[in-house]
Amino acid sequence: MPEKVCILPSSELTTIFGKIGRQSSYIVSENLCPGKIVLGCMPALFTGVQEDIDFITDYPVITLEGHPMHHAARLVRKYSQKVDLEIDIEKLLKRNKLDVTDSSDRKSVV
């Protein structure tokens, strides 16, 4: 069993799915699994911050995708690290028949 797991949420915060992924990563790391999660940061990876590169090379990686292009997983693969689990937030919500409303524009998105 790994010591820790890296969760890398999408930095796509213009969609409700990116926002859900980001907030989910905080809930898991702070409330459900404190001390067992490291949170990766896409902008830090994009600019080559060593700490975030170490996160994705030292630990199993879960990406929380807020965009259909799966930018977080693509960025992890740039550093030749496999992604252990890709979670597409929109597909997950649809599969579970969950309707989500973005309070910033009050429209239903799923």
C-alpha cells in the first residue's frame, strides 16, 4: 500500500465540473484521508515546480477531470508518469443520474 496518493484536480474552473473536482479534492485530503493525500497543482506542473513533479513521480496519481480533454492526465503523462485513475466528473455525475446546477449562472448542467 502506498504511503500517500497524489490527487491532481483539473484547473478548469470555468465549468461546474472543474469546480466540483477541486472541492472534492479538498474534502478527500482534509476530511476523509488527512495525511494520506498530496494535492497536485496543474499550473505548478506546467511551469515545472519540482515539488509537484515529485508528487506525481513518487506517489500513485488520481486525476479529477473537469474538462473532456482530460488536461490533468495529459500533463501527468508529460512527465512519463502513468495515471492510476482518471475520474471524469461530468461522466461520473451522468452515470449516477445526478443533476447539478451551477449557482454562478443558475443553469442545470447534467
